[in-house]
Amino acid sequence: MKVIEPHIHMIARTTQDYERMVRMHTVACCEPAFWAGYDRTSPEAFYDYFVHISEFEPTRAAQYLIQHYCWVCINPKEADDLVLSREVISFIPEFLAKPTVLGLGEIGLNLNTRNEMTIFAEQVELALQHGQLIWIHTPHLKDKLRGTRMMVEYLVGHGGVDPEKVAFDHCEEHTLRMIRDAGFWAAMTIYPTTKNSPARVVDALEIYGLDHLMVDASGDWGPSDPGTIHDAIFEMRKRGHPEEDVETVFYNNPCYFLGQSGKFRPRPLREREEAWAGK
Amino acid sequence: MGKNVAGRGSPLAAEELLEIYFLEMRSALLETAAAFDRLERAAGGERVMEDPRVKKLLAGCELITAAGADRAERFLLLFSDGGQTVASAAEE
């Protein structure tokens, strides 16, 4: 079975992770722009980062027959600096034209500040102006509920945002319902200690069904592991779910969402209505 | 097929799921119990048991003993800042 990793920060991973991913049948991965673990000192640092994830990383992945795609943006944590953010936003359109850039992401909130919300809204407008998909980071731990609600309310109230073209990531039990009820895509991140476990991800699939849901391993510079997406595949099989449903969650669903960009090349193996109905 | 809210539910029956998860659940609770013991044994243990974070963890323990198939969601809500609208956030 082919697997797509919808959210992983390969800039922080070793080549051995690409080797492991291809051995586990990962055919494509997507890298949203994120915080480096320290605040960057200039807009130029972001420019170089975007070059890395849109040019060098696809080359590195291709050695392992993995298609690498990325998203560009000013990340939520550094978005609190309005001046820096607007300088970065000024050169994002140049990268949106590149062949492996799927859209704006991962935009969103970190501490739910007014500045973060301002830059979130400005990046949503940029995505709409350029007809781009949007990948959203929801805040961590105690801030997640409030921040998710702020962004859902903003996007619903905006009136011009097609929820089919927006995915919220790092969703958990207390945020999934509001995101899905508003018609957005929801992704669940398997991440030790602070996000989801493989078992809880499969619980959510059993509660909500397969539609508009994705799963990612979110490998980054913290304690994380690209292999955890495959732990979730095993968990789903262990609980007796049909193989076609496993394939829909871990391959077809990312194709349905990411394929809207036109640049994403993997194609789903079934029509989505048929796959989601479990026929 | 188990209880199904909007999705398909579990293909396995509750007894079969218990076979799979019993030892994991036992282990997770035991680790939590041991961690509380570790805090209480250490210097300042009595004081730290009054820490709001510890009290919240203890409230979480109570929560999982209550009935209802939404314990995980209620647990996360317990550890969340209150919900807020965009309008009220802008007032901060």
C-alpha cells in the first residue's frame, strides 16, 4: 500500500529518515514552513529557508523515489512580529509559482495574540488572491481550543473561503468536531506526549468516519518519528478495519485534498464518495 | 459493530478491544500512580500536591472514572483555556 505523509519537516530530519520512509512505501511527503527552534534574524533567512524546502529538499527526497512538496508562509510563532512578517509575505508570491509549492502553510496561531491573528488574516487573503490551498497550524496544549475556535470563526465569517481548500492540522478530540462541522479538512498529528497517539487517531476515524480526515507523523527537530504514521496504519489494521479504508485514510484522502493544487501528482485510487461510503 | 456516532465505529467488539488494550491501560495508570508517588515522596512533596497543575491532573483522574464515551474530549477540555470569539480576543 502506498502512503502519503501530509505534514513533515524534512529539513530537520536525516537522510536515514527518507530511507526508512521509502521502505515503508511512502511515495510523497509535504513540508509546511515552520519555526526553526529559534527566531530567525532577518527576512532573508526566511528566503533561504523557502529556497531550501522548495528546491533542495525535493532533490534529496527524489533519491529515495519520494516526491517532496512544500508550503510557504510566515509561521505562527514568528508572526507576532508584524514588520518582519510583512517583509516575508512580500516575497511569498515568488515561491508560490514554484512547481512543488502547494500553497500557504502552516499559517495559524501560537499564543492566540492579536498580531498573530492579523498576520493569519493577511496570509489567508494572499492565498485567496493567488488561488492557493491553505494548511493551518493549531496551537499547542491549553491554547489549542481557543485558537482553533478563533480561526474557524474567522474563516467562516469571512464568507470568501472555500472550506474544501483549507486543512487544520494537529487536531484532537476537543477540536475535531468544530472543524468538521464547518466543512474544513482536519489532520491529526501523531506526536509523543503533546499531540495524538496512533490509538487515539484511529478512535477519531471510528467516531467521525473517513471523510475530510488525514493523519501525519509531523517529524521535526523535537522528539518525533516519521515511523509513527505507519504505527497508525498497523493500529487500524489491528482493529480489523478493511484494507480499502486504511488506503483511503493514508493515501486517497491526502490525494483528494492536496490534488486540488494541480501541482500534486499522486492520484487517488478510488472516487472519494465511493471511498468515504465504504463501498 | 460498536457504538457509531457519525463514523463506522469499531469493527471489533468491546471484549476484543479489552484483550488488546488491557495491559496498555493498566500500564498507563500505573505510570501515573507512580509519578504521583514520586512527587509526594520528594522534598516539598506535600506542597507540590497543592500545585494547580497537580490538582488538575487529579481532576483528570476523577474524570476518567466517570461514565460516558467522551472522556478524552472532556480531559482535553479540562486542560484548555476557555473558548473565545475573535471579537473578544481583539479586546485583549
